[in-house]
Amino acid sequence: MKKEVSCINTGVILDYVKEHNNGDFSALLKDLDPEIDILPDTEKFLRDPNNWISCTVATELYKRARLILNDEMAAYKIARFAVENLSMGYGQRIFVKAFWSTKKGFINVQKINDKWNRSKNVEIVEMKRNEAVIRLHWKSHMKVTKDLCLVNQGAYTFLPIIWGGNPLHLEEKCCYFEGAPYCEYHLKWTFRNRFHEILSRFFSSKSVLTETVKEMEADKRIIEQKYEEVNRLNVELNQRIKQLQAVQETGKAILSVLDLEKLLTVIMNTLLNICSIDRAIIMLVNEKEECLEYLYATGFDSNVPDDILAYKVPLHRLNNILARVANAGKSEYVHDVKGSSLRKENIILTYGKPKSVYVVPLITKSRVTGVIATDAVDSSGVPKETRDTLEIFSPQIAIAIENARLYRKLKEQMLELQRSYSLLGRAEKLSFLGNMAARLAHEIKNPMTSIGTFIQMLPYKYNDEDYRGKFHKTVVEETNRVNNLISELMDLVKTKEPNFALNDIHELIDKMVMLISAQTKAKRIKVECKYDPGVGKVWLDSEKIRQVVLNILSNAMDATPEEGRIKISTRHNNRKGKDERTQIFIKDNGEGIAQSNIDRIFEPYFTTKHKSSLHSGTGLGLFVSHQNMQEHGGTIEVKSKVNKGTTFILTLPCDPPKKLQEKGSKNP
């Protein structure tokens, strides 16, 4: 607020209205100014002669006085009241009396004016022994009104009383508030002889000395009071600074803890240390059951009683202070529990026997998520400082608890996702293997038929050496082939822990090619393998990469027409500044994949295969393959053109990432 008018003036206004309005001046102070309205004692501020206010506030007070008293000349009369009652403070009275005569006073009128306000400049146009002409030049940037003009007229008219004279005669020749550039006053006072002036000077000096002593005593008391007040405020300020610093540091610590159990312990320890709280309980909103339920508590003599652990409060039970705070989102304080309307049979009150209770809502995102309640076990109640600190601290507690709950929920969802992923992988594997087993059954049947035929003919051609040699060779070859197919199938069926190690990628691919050889031969598909000799062993989980390669080969075989071609190649990629990588290319000349489906083929349950005796796609194969490649720190890409074929590119790092090395060391 601007310092333009001394509160000596406002004190006079209050006294005058009080005296002339049956002791009531409350209408003067209501909604006066935002900076004044927030003060704990507005009247005390406006009566302190050391305080200053703006012209805007001063003119508003004069206006309100005029309206309350229904008197257009109220401002003039207030000025007279001030002079007649010497309502200007010790310092101001001493200052004015020191001029000891009316003429001397008007010569120094600007100095006198500056003691009361800074809204104008005073110009002495003419000065005679008992006459004067003065002009008031109002400052246009300040809010001034006619009331201020009347105040000055009243003050000048009755100013001679201070020096023992009579009121002077004042005539206003022109007025700023009526369009003139200034207010001009013509003053005339009673002439006094020389002897009276000398006598007045003598007694004025004695009066000034007496009042100076009084002023010094009064100032001493004021200084002592101000010192005590400043010292008290300084102590409170230092305490609040330490408190806020502790809240800030603790808030950081709380927000960094995501484990809910640890977080609750940290919160309660913080409340005990910072807020000087002995006991507290946290209740959270259960939206499904529409109630508050117990989360955590501290301060009980032993373990938290079972009744409190199972305690729930329906949110609609508004006679319960916890439910009421949760619904309203506003804190409540009950200083005297015994004399309050709280139900004394309440479980918490029964066990805790508190003298007072303070409940604060926990709010995040404009939503009440719970409440925290504390109490006092003595009659002094919960200190205001504790309540204020808890009010500041509660939003951080709410956010921290909400974060911890979300983190716990996320962990549960991740575990569920991992379990689901494991089940998806098994389901896809079993579906794929079922399909493979059905196809292999046909392939196994043919050599078994041949073997059966040779065995049936053996008694008749036992003596035929060529027949026995041919029989032996055929049986061994066909039996080994069937055995190999079954062995690979059994390896895929087995569920193993992740086992990362250096493996020969070319040998792995060859085994997968052999596994689908029955189907490729049935469709007369030519499988060509062209390997880069620069590709060495690769760090991988052989079971998962076999599953990836086998899945893509199976898809290629299904998409390739009879007498088609599947090409498999590898490449060692060692670009400068990049990690060494091994790439596997699996290319077919089948029907291709539409561009609209390219981005969706790795989604779970997405398939373009038609259900039939030959095709039973689940839509999980490529999804699981993609996940397996990511676990290896690798990628899987696809390039395709409709009716021209598709190429899958598998890229694996040659050197194992740290996390894969750790897996490999744990699973040797």
C-alpha cells in the first residue's frame, strides 16, 4: 500500500464517528481495502500514528463518515475535532506548538502539512502580520476529493487554538474540485500585541519541554513493545522456516519411496518428528465398497488392535467425522471430544481416549483419496502449529500414497502379464506342435509302410543277399530320419529355463529345416541355404531362437505354392562404430502380405491364415517370436509385396548385452 496519508487522520475519523454515532464505527472498517482487511486488528492499525495509508483509503473513510452521519460537512468537523482535542499525537503537537504563533505556524505550513499527508504542496502566495493567502496544489496522480479540501479548511480555521488564539476567518476564492487549478484560501486572524507574543513564546517553550519528556516516555514504552513483538515474530518465523525446510526435505524423501509399507513407516516417522504428533491413523477410500478402511496407524501402546485393523466407515455416515471430512474435503478440529457430539462408543475413541481430534483430507487431482487423523491426549489440544503443518504436509502424503498404490498395482499387472505371456507362449507352442505332429504322422507313416513291407518279404527273400543289404540300408536311413524328427519335436515340447550360451546359428537353422522337410517335400518346395562363413557363434537361448526360426519357416512354407522356393541366408554385420550383429534372412516367393497388415502381424491373435486341415494359425506365433527377439536384444523385420513374396530379417547381437550375460551366468 502507498504511504500517502498518516494514520493520525484515520484515528480522528474513528473517534469522531464513534462519538457522534452512539459508539458504533464498525461500518467504517468493513471491506475497506484488501491489504487492511487481512490484518488481525484493523482498528489498531488505523490508530497507530506510525502507520500510513493511501489517499484512496483515506478518502473512502471520509466518504463513509459523511454517509454514516448524513452530514456533508463531516470532514470539516472532523478536522475541528482533531485540533480542539489535540488528536495528533505527542510528536505532532510538540512540532506544531514549537512555532508558538499563528503567523509563524503558517510560514511553516508545508512542514506541518508533511506531518499529516503527502497529497498536496502548499504555496504561500502572500503573508502579512495577521493575514495570509495560500494555495493547495493537489497531486493529480492521487485519489483526492472535496472531503480533503474541507479537512484542510477545518484544520487551518482552528489551528490558532493550539497557540492560545481564536479560530481565524477563512474564505475560499477558488476550488480545485470545482474546476480551478488549485484551492486558494484567504486567511485572517486576530492581531495580538508584542508582549503577548513574547509571553506565548516562553510558555510554549515550557509546554514543548514538558511534552517532550512525556513523548520520550511514551516512545520508550512503544519501542519496548515493538521490540518484544519483533523478537516474538522473529522466533516464530525461524521456527516456520525450519518447519518448511523439514517438510520440503521430507517431502522429497517420501515421494522417492514407492514401496507402500516402507512409505507408510516414513510418513509416520515424519509426522512424529516434524508435527510433534504422538498418534495418527490413515484411512483410505474404498470406492467399490463406498467406505473408508484402515491402512496404517502408529502411537498405540502395543500392536494396533484387531478391531481397528478391521475398522471401516461408510461414506454416507456423515455423523462420523472421518466420513464427513472425506465427503467435504475440508479439515475438522474438535478441541474437546468429551463435550462434543462425537459418538463416544466409536472404536477409535474407545481405544485411543483422545482429548481432542484433528482430521485432514488426503486429496490428489481434486479427489479425496483418504483421511489422516491425529489427536492429543491432554487438555491443551492439538497445537495450531501442528495443524497448520499437517495441512501443508497432507497433499504430499496423498500423492506419495497414490504413487505407491499405483506402483504396486503396476507390479501386479506386470506379473500377471508375464504369466499371461508365458501361457501364450506355451499355447502357441502346443498349437504349432500339434499341427506339426499331424503333418509328421503322415511323413512317418510312409517309411514305416516301407519297413513293414520289407519285413513281410524278408522270410521269402532271406537268402537274397542284395535284398538283405537293401533292406538294412533302407531301414537304418528311415529309422534315423524318423528318430531325428521326433527328437527335434521333443526338444521343442520341453519347457526349459532361459539358457543363454554361445551357439552355432547355422547348425540351429539346419535342424529347423530338417524338421519341416516332410511338409516341404510334400509340396515339392526347394529350400536353399547360403551361409556367411564370417558368422561365428552367437549368444542366444537356443530353444527360443529355434522356436522363432521354426515359426517363420512354417509360415513361409504355408505361404509358398507347390514347387516354390524358400531361401535362407546369413550375414555378419560389422559396421564401423556399431555393435557386431548377425542377420538371418528367410525369403519365400509366396502370396505376400498386404501393406495394411504389415504393422499388425506382430499383434497377438492376428492371423491371415484360413482355418483348414493344413492351416490352423492362432495368431500368436509372430507375437511370441517378436517377444523372444526382444529378450535377446535383437529385432525382427518384415518386407513383403503381394504375389511376389515375403522376407523376414532376424537381427541378433553377436556379443551378449550385460543383462543376457547375467542370465547366462545364472543358467550355465
